[in-house]
Amino acid sequence: MSTAVAELLDGPARAARTLAAFDHAAYLAVDADVIALVDREAAALPNSVVVADPAPLRAIARRGPVVVGAGRLTCGEVEVVVRRWWEPRPSLPVTTGNALAAVARALPSRAPGLPAGSNGAAQRLEEAVRRREPGAAADAAKALIGAGVGLTPAGDDLLAGLLAAACTLPDALTERCADTLPVVDAVATTCRELAVDRTPLVSAALLGHAADGRPSAPAARVLVALASGRGIDAAMARLAAVGGTSGRDLLAGIRLGTRLVLPPAPLGASDAPGSPPANDPTVPDPLREELP
């Protein structure tokens, strides 16, 4: 079970509300929090309880009453007991901006699940990231929250990918970009304040976890591959296979988050005499050459 839901599982027993139930996953609301009960066929989310036996999922699908707490989850006579905890925040190897930029060019630049009317907001977010403009980034995030369909709309997936990358990759970099934090904080604050009222509760919870640096397991593998420089194609393929477009929308967001944590000129140009400051929009973007 994920440590992100430790307080819910170890806390007092409380009734949970079933938000959605499928063959391989069920989503439960405990007050304002969400637990994802999944089997090994589903992608492990940062708030997941992973079960080997499908019996709990079948019981929840029948809409039986669910109780969470005291170290277990029960649905009628079916009980899930905590056996092992896992940490959803990835542990990343140390890398450099140059190495990260080289690997990140493999990431896709577009979120295919975005509705046509949201493409402008995505472009504004991209520009705000490039220019390091917190206010513009927050405004674009407002327009993207809830944009799309399903339990995790494409706009949310794009933002979750950005936040997951921007909140974890700095831990791996030998050099930090000082003007990253205001933009990350602006997007994270916007998502925390608005998502509950604008998007499904499942997606709002995942945005909160992304802002804390806790992505899904497939997204975490992409972040590890970016930092290590190994296995990026396999990690991307695995994430891209999640959902209809959800995984690919996350990948586009991870690309934006990676761009945000990189210095605008990672090849040393920003250190050269007479170079423009790091937040100058005329400085070449390390990932720009791959964008349309």
C-alpha cells in the first residue's frame, strides 16, 4: 500500500464512498481523500492499495458498504489488510542539465486528449514555462483543470505530469534553476485550490499527489529513466499505454515539467560572458527544437 494513504489506512475506521468501480480498479472517497484499490493489471497510482486477490474489487463493484481504517479496508465479509508499504515518490539518480535535456527530447510535445478548445491554454502554459512567468502559468492552469473527459481529464493529466516532473527532477540535478519554484508553486496552488470544484475527485486527488512529487508508478519509471539516461523508450511506451490518452497526456506534461527545471541554455552558454540572463526569452530553449 502506498505511504500516501497511510494516515487513512492507519487512522480510525471510517465509511468510504465508492466513486467508480471497474474490473481492475475501484476508487473510494474517504471524506475529501481518495484511495485507489487496484489489482496488478492496473497502473499503481500514488494513492493505491494493490491487491493480489480480485475479491475486494468484485465486492466493491456490487456496491457493498466499504470501511477504511484500523490498518485495513473491508467491504462486507471481504477484508484487505496492510502487508507492505511502498513510497510513491521516486528516488532519482544524480544527473546534469545537459544529460537530462538530451534524454528529454524523446518526450512527446502534445497532449492528444485535450479538446480543441483547450489547445490555446496548453500553448499559453508552454509559453509561461519558457518565460518563467508564474502568473501566466497559473492562468493557463485554471483553463486546463477539468479540460477533457473521463475520471482524469486530459488537462489534468498534462498538469499532473508537469507537477510530477518539476517537483522531483530538481532532486536529481547537480545544478538548480532558481526561477523554477515560483512557477511550480503557482501551478500547484492553482490546482489545489480549484481542482476539487472543477474536475472529478479522483483527478483532483492525483493532482494533489503530483504537486507533492508523487506520480503513478509508470510515470515514476519515466522520471527515473530521464535521470538515469537508461530505458526511456520502454518507460515511455509503458506510460503511453495507460488509459485512452491519459498516459500520453502525462508524458506531454512531464516534458513541460522537465523544460521548467532545466536552465534555458544548459550547454554552458548562460555562464559565458555577455550571455543573456537565464530567464531571458531570447535564450534558446533546450527542448525547443523538437516542438512544432
